[in-house]
Amino acid sequence: MPRYARAEREALADLLLTVGPDAPTVAEGWSTRDLAAHLVVRERRPDAAGGLALPPLRGYAERVRRRVAARPFPELVALVRRPPVWSPVSNPLTDELANAMEFFIHHEDVRRARPGWLPRDLPAGLQSALWRRAAPLARLALRRFPADLYVQAPGFGQLSVGRGGAPLRLVGSPGELALFLSGRQRVSRVQLDGPATSAQRLRAASLGF
């Protein structure tokens, strides 16, 4: 069975060591050090990881992340590369489900912040895995969008979502859709067909978590 989460994790760790701790990322305001610390907290500090989704815990989570970020960068990357087997999100039973898209996105956060980046030619299996995760994200993130929105990944699947209105089509590969739907619209290579106002609204929408 392919282990896409492991492959993306290893590629990200290698790239982090290549670019160093102060390189920019697509995540606004975050350096590579910040990104690495985020991943360590997500996997190793369940007491703080809840702050990723629960606003009352965000202040505490950010304080923990900053303390983690102060560690030597090679040590941080080593922690990213080798997650604990007890972690709720990275143990052998949950790793592929929880981390294939997570580490693909964060790998691209670093890649696409560098000049001259190009989309990768992803294996069909990884694209399928990304679509299985992007489709529910689309249904959740876009359920109230004021259009009849059709999300299409040619060769992998399609869905319709939104509250109704002038039709709008969002078309791209699963990887590009995963980036778009997680709030990386400005670096995703997708096609939007429909009214210009709706398309611009979708490109500027606050998506992801």
C-alpha cells in the first residue's frame, strides 16, 4: 500500500533543511521555522493542538508553538520527520488518513513560496487520495457560497455545492483543489468559469481552518 503521507513528510523535511529556518512559506506570516513548530505541536502536544480548531484555546496553542519554535531548527525538523507512534494523528492506523493531504499542503507551502516553482506531476494514487479528502472539504467550506458551484477534478470526480445562484465551475486537479480549498487560492492552478464577480469572491474567500 502506498504511503503518501510518509513520502510527503520526508520530502518536506528534506526541503526544510535545504531552505533553512527563515525561508518564507505560503502561510502568511509564517517562516519555515513557524511551520515546522506548528507540525510538531499538532502531533506531539494534544493539549495545545485543539487550538487549531477551537478559538478559546488559540492563545494557549500559540504560546506553546512559539516555545517549540525556539528549539534548534535541525531538532525541529527531526521531530517533524519522525512523529511519535502514540500521536492521535500520526500513529500507524491514522497516519495516511490524517496526514496525506496535511503534508502535501505544507510541502507545497514551502515549495510555492520559492521563485520559479512549478506544479509537480503527482502519482495518480496520490491524486485520488487528495480528492477523497478535498471533496468533503469542499462540501463543508463552500456549502453557503452564493452560487450553484460545481467542483470538478477531471478523471477523479465532481460535486455540486452552494446555496444557489448563477452557476460557477471550479476545475482543477485534486492537488490544486486541495490547495485552493485550504485557503491557498493565490498559488493554486485552477480554472474558474462563471460570473466574474462570483469568481473573484471565491478567490478572496476565507477558506480552510
